[in-house]
Amino acid sequence: MILDDQVEKFYTLLGYDGRKGVDDLRRFFPHDYDLNEIGHDTMMDFIADNPTLHGALLTGIAIGQQVAASIRPVLLNAKFSENIGHFAQQKLGHFKQEQLCVALLDAQLNVIGWETVFIGSLTSVQASPREIFQRVLIANALGFMIIHNHPSGNVMPSDTDIAFSQRLKQLGDQMAVPMFDSFVVTYDSYWSLSENAQLKCPA
């Protein structure tokens, strides 16, 4: 819903009587300005009343609604491993089965999405790079991190964990969709493979 004072300012900025612009709009749309609820005939009648100004207003409203719909909330910033580590502990540390999640990142390393990709057994999870990259690309994220839990309470990554993370890092670099880190979490601790220099593939 667009407020009357915003509409008035819009018309005033275009050199039109702002108050009259609001009155014109209210004449056609007496309740609110949600374009999803405006009939096509009503919209065309409103534009025909003043094609330049009224058409520009409806275009502006439509653009604003599209922009608002595209803005994704920021869960946290992942520049520091401590932030993502503690967040991941809260999300995954208490589960009795292994789960692998992907944290979707924007250009400022804000976490703009968090998705569970795989759920495994008490001791392992079978993960596919294809599924992970598919989630990242669909979200149009700049890059990602992966996080999985160890229900055993042992936070140390296994050889399989390290090899899989290194493979993802390598694929991400090749696709220009970087994987910034891989975490293992338990109920009381976390482990960053990046911090511990375990993401670099052996020569």
C-alpha cells in the first residue's frame, strides 16, 4: 500500500499539483494502490485520464513492488568464521542425524539464504556437488559455505569431509562461484576448514 503523502510528493516532483494527483488516484482507486488487486480496465481508464503522469506513477509503483519482493533478508554476516560457526551450532548442533546445509552469500558476505541440502544417518550424509551448486545458482548467490554437524560430538573433520570440501572448493573456483569455507559443528563447538588451512587441494 502506497501512502498518500508519497503519491503527493511524486506528482509535485513532476511539476503537477500533488494534492490533485492524490484526488485523481483516489477517484479511481478508493481503497489502496496494490496493483495486484487493480483491474485492467480500471488501470487503463486511470492512465487515459493523464497518460504521462498517471502512467509514470503506476510504472513506479510496479517497479517498487518488484524491488521490494526481490530484497532478501540478511541472516548474518559471514566475514568472520566465529559468526557463522556459532550460528551454525544453534541451527545444527543438537540434531541426532547428520545434516548438510549451504549458506548462500552475497557480495558483502552476508548470509542471504540457509538451506538444508541433505539429511543422513547417525554417522554420515551422502552429499552431491550438483545439488549444492544448483541451490547456489538458483538463488543467484555470489558464493557459499557448507556446514554439517557431527552428532557424535567429535568436531574434527574426517578425511572424507576434507576431500569433499576440497572438491567443492575446486569446482567453485572453476565455475566462478566460490566456496568460502566448510564448517563442522557439534552442540558445543565448531571447526572451520578454511581457518585450519584444510581447503587447499594437495598438489
